[in-house]
Amino acid sequence: SVTGWALTRAEVTDASEALVWITGSLNGSTWNRLPLLWWPLLVLLPAAGVLGRRLRALQLGEDAAAGLGVRIEPSKAWLVVVAVCLAAVATAAAGPVAFVAFLAGPIASRIVGPATSLVLPAALTGACLVLAADLLGQFAFDTKFPVGVITGILGAPYLLYLLIRT
């Protein structure tokens, strides 16, 4: 509601730029933003790699993970902190691109199977999904669509499928 109120009070040009960012877009991205992303990623990506091993143990259940020597509560807390920080970096770069994390995990698990850790494959799948959605949004239609619109078009039917299945 605060965002909606701010959009109604903003100048028309500022509001239109904000709406594109709210939808999630790579159109305004430049190479000048890249150095700002490297510093958080230099800390967060190794942390995600280390925590990925704990995540794999936690997928077996809390009792099994505890039996394997994983400290359950601190591991969960650090996983949430690192995941939120990675999402914040991505959102700061491109805006809130809808359904990417929702789609990337299941697609990656179908590609690599359940036997391996899904942190890296899901990240790569998400990157490919955003790239493909951006290419579709820019070149497949007469009108150029932000990447968030295309990922929303792909993700909404998958969400409905999951809701119907459960």
C-alpha cells in the first residue's frame, strides 16, 4: 500500500520508471552496476556453497541431519540469511522478477535428478530462465515486455498446476 501511495504521488516519468522496476526488468541494467554486485556475491556465493552441504543433510530430515553432525537451528538460520541476501542482491539489480525461484528449483531437479545438491543447478537454471524470458520479452512480440511479465506468464500456470495437484 505504501508503494501504491508513493506511485500516485510521484511525477508521471518517475512513476513509469518505478512501475517497470516493480515488474522486474533488465532494460535499465548497465555494466556500470556490475562492480556493485561483485562485493556481496564474493561473500554470499561461497557461503551458499558451504551451506549447500548442510541443506542436503537437512533434506533428509532433522533427525538424520542431526545424526550426521549438522547443527539444525544455526544451519536453518544461516540458510535463510544467505538466501534472503542473495535475493536482495538480485532484486536490487533487476527488480522483483516473479516466479524465477519458484520455477528454477523444480526444473533443475528434473534436469540433474535428486541425487545431487540443487543449489548450483537451480541458480544456473534461474539465470537461464531470466535470460530466456528477457530474450522472449524483447524480440518475440511486437511490444517489448519486461522480464517479470514473461516469467509471470510462465510461472502462473505452474502455480495453478501445483494448487490443483495438491
